[in-house]
Amino acid sequence: MRSLRISPDCKDVASPKGRQTILKILTAARDIFIENGYSEFNLKKVSEKCGLARGNVTYYFPNRDALLQALLWSVISEYTWDFDHIMARTDASAEEKFVIIVRRITEALGTRETAMFFPELWALANHSDYAATEMERLYSLARTYLVDLIAEINPGLKPADREAVALFVSAALEGQTPFVGYGRIHRKRLPQITNIAASALLETVRSISGADVRGKP
């Protein structure tokens, strides 16, 4: 995941030309979202960016919300493709897979695309219930991988506790963006922060108990 790749959902589009058109539209939408923010994210700008008539864009995406939803899920599909391959590895333990995923997420902060896309999405979610809902769906799906690995690493945790720990891991990783993400003042520390995150979060998952999660003595 060197950059923010996209994997469009084209299962209902039969023709190769149609699938190519969708990829072209979503690539333009991603670039506008990253470069200009959501304020410039509209069907007119996207059609201009990808060189298509607006009617060609609205044929596949009738409004901005539909386009945003498709963009978010094309992004998360690329992440899940990567995570699925990690989870399927037979040469790695649950702990090793956990560390690989943590490193994947943290290292991705060093790319301009990732460091710009997600903060823009967070800002939008503060003003749009629709965006907030879609963002939560996106992150919830990503956390399912962490929950499964946590269950293997620390089988004594109850399901609700695993979900809480997975949420903590996700929050700890995403919270690094304004400090060591692309273009940030501590960007050169990203390799060190990646190492610390992998070690510290794995140790947390190994050692935490349900009583710790629930705050019981």
C-alpha cells in the first residue's frame, strides 16, 4: 500500500468499457478529494477532471453521496484485499500477522494520498451524518481483522473486550497521522514510531485482561 489505490465494485457492470469508465471516475474523485478537499468534491469537478460528460458520470453515480460511498468502498476494498492475503498466510502466527497489519497501516501514513484522504474524511464527518455513518462502516470493517487476531493472541478476552481492544489499536494508529504523516514535522520519525507501535500494541494485546478493559480491580 505505497499509495491510496482503489478497487471499484464493478460486479454489476458487464462491459469492460463500463468498468474502465467507473475506474476513471473514481480515480478522478479520489484525486480531487485529496488535492482540493470535499468542498471541491462534486460531479461537475469530477467530470472535468476525468474528461467525461457530466451525464456519463451521473449514469453511474447519480449524486455526490453515491460517488462518495463508492469512493470509500473502493478504497477499503484495496485494504481488505491486502489484509485478506496477510490473514491467509500459513507461514505466520497470529502475532506476526498482527504486527504486519500494524506496520502496513502505520507505514501508509507516509504517503501523501493516505495522509490527506483520511483527515479530509474525518473533517467531513464532523459536518455530515452521512459521511460519519460511511466512515464508521469503513473502519468497522477494517477492525474485524484486528478482532480476529486479538481472539487468537489473547483467547481469554470476551468478544466485547476484543472489540474494545481492536478499537483502541485502530485509534492509536490513526492518531499518529498529524504527527508523523506525510508532510508533518516529525515525518522522519515514522520508521521509529512504526517500530514502537508494533512492539507496544502487540504487548498490550498479549497482556491485557478483561478486568483491565472494564476497569475492575
